[in-house]
Amino acid sequence: MSSRLPPAAFSLRQFLLRQQVLSLYRRILRGVRQIPDPADRRYMKDWARGEFRRNQTATDEVTIRMMITQGQQQVQELERALKLAKS
């Protein structure tokens, strides 16, 4: 029995980046669930899925960090807009 890691094992940095991406995705989907209009909610959910799928092959850490930052800014905007709509 070999004690080697499988070739697809992540480095610690890759693992942490992946966790940030997944956390952002979950946060976006939680925000989207709060959109009152079903058509808008579906559109935003499809948009988010499409963006994440489109970028799933990205490997450059700087690019991934930049996309995470942009995604966080967009989800903050969504959360602010939803908060304003409720008030």
C-alpha cells in the first residue's frame, strides 16, 4: 500500500482558495434566495451558476483571488439592495 497522495491532491493554498470560492458561492445563493420575484431569482441563480462554471478551469492564484474579490463586492451589492428593498 502506497502512502503517496493522489496526483489530484490540492496544495494547502489551493485548498484554502477552493474553500473561499465555495463559501462565496454559498453566500451568493443565500442572497439570491431572498430575491422576492421568482423570475429575477431564477435569472440570478442561473447567472451565478454560469459564472462559476465558466471560471472553474482557472488555475492562476492571482486571477482566482481577483475573481473572489469581485464576487464578494457583487454579493455585498446584492445584499445592500435586498436590505434597502425590505426597508
